Amino acid sequence: MTRLQLSLVLVATAILLAMPLVGGNYVLRLATIMLMYATLAMAWNFIGGFAGYPSFGLAAFFGLGAYAGGVVQSTGVSIALAWLAAVAVGTLFALVLGFILLRLRGSAFAIATLVVTEVLREVTNGWTGLTGGGMGLNLPFFGWSPSALSAFFFYAMLALTAVTFVTTFIVAHNRLGFGLTCIRQNEDAANIVGIDTTRYKIYAFTLSGGFAAATGGIYASWIGYIEPGDVYDVLFSIKPIVMVLLGGMGTVFGPIFGAVAFLVLDEVVWRSFLELNTGILGLLIVILILFLPAGLASFDVRSLWRRAVTP
């Protein structure tokens, strides 16, 4: 990590830690949403960015984690144990699913992961005795003030984002990250030189599913009410992909930059162009990706400054 990157991390951490002290509930809600999507983007980056596998199944793990944590919490168990249950269920499901699906490649793998989300949605809809089915699931009410609830879930999501970021940094700088990069560049060649590509892909897929499930578990407790159409929404798969593409695939900071840029653009465009916001937002993202194909993480401020001041 360069000195500039370390400085950015420290400044961002200080601002985020102080936010509940200076920001209102609305600001904290926006910040919590931004942290949630940054975590989902980093979760997808393990399999989609580092390994280059087009997974559309992030919503499956997000929804599974939301319902696993929600069902456990609704029995009266503490929220910490409910979140641990969400992580355990999501990670185990990703591990088993990885053994099955990661023998596929390209569009076949993408379609298979998309189908998994729909299957889980239908199972949740039909399992009314446990999940509430289409009526949804109500989670226990905390009885705290709105300010206390906002601060608590903001810090919970911030802690998860920090753990995901540290894990991303570790993966990017060890053998797993190197192996996944080789898979993205040429999987057949990686196999020839002795890299256990199947094992590395399963590791990446399991990390992706585990962190997405953890995010879903916190989201369920934060919202207080979940239904299949909400937590298995395909946008929970699509938006993180766009964020990673915008920020930079297979990078440490790219998913965070992409999440912040996407949500800021979304908020600004939504406020300014209520009826045309989706089209304008999509156009802006396409322009950014065209002019910065490697993402915002490749944007070199110092190089741009040197070009500007050099005669």
C-alpha cells in the first residue's frame, strides 16, 4: 500500500468513525447504504474481479444470509449469534455450490448462478412455516431511539466493510490473489503451470458468498422486515458488478471507489432528473467505463497534475 493510499484510508476511517456524531439519521442511512454496497462490490470482486468469473448469484447469498439471520433472530437469539448464523449458512452454501458450479465457464456459469437466485427465491416463498413465504418475515423490534439504531447499524456495517477490505488486501498480496489473477488471464495456462484452479476458484467463491451473506444478515436486522422479492432482488447482483467495473476489477480499492462513485452519481442524478435518472445514470457510467477501462482505481492524480503543469 502506497503512502497516498494509506493516507486516504486513514482519512476516510476518521471521517466515517466521526459521522454518527455530526450527521443526522438521513446522512447515516445514506452512509450505511454506501457501506453495504461497497461490501457487496468487494464480495463480488473475489470471484468476478480477481478470477474473472461472471457471477450473477450475489443476490442469492445476500438473500440467504438475510433469511438465515432473520429466522434465527426471530426465535429470540441475540443479534450477534444471528449474524454468525447468516455467515455460516452463506459460507457453507457457497462452498458446496462452488464444487458444483465452478466446473462451468463463461455464459454457462453466469446463467447457472442467476438460476440459483431464482430457485432460492421460490424455496423461500414456498417455505411459509419457516420464512413466512410471500408475507415476509418480521424481526424483533429493538425499542431503541432512531438515532441509536442508525448509529448501531452504521458501525456494524462499517466493521463488516473494514473486515472485507482487509481480506481483499490480504488476498491481493498472497498466493491466492496471484493464482486468481492467472485464472482470469488464462485458466488453461494456469492449469498447465501447476495452479490448482478449481481449489482457488472455490476459495474465491466461498469468500464472495460468505461476505454477501453477512451483509444480508445485517441488512435484515437493520430493516426489520424482509420478503423474498426484496432480498433476492437481481439488483443486488447487478449493481455490485457495475460498481466493480466502474472502480476497477481485481483491485483492492476499485470496488470501494466504484461504489462511492455509483451511489453519488445515482443520488445527484435522481435529485436533478427524477424521470430520466436511470437513462442518464447509465449513460454516465458507460462514458466513465469507456474513458477509464481499467476503472477509477487506475486514475493517477499525480500523473495528471504533472501533465497539466509541464509546458
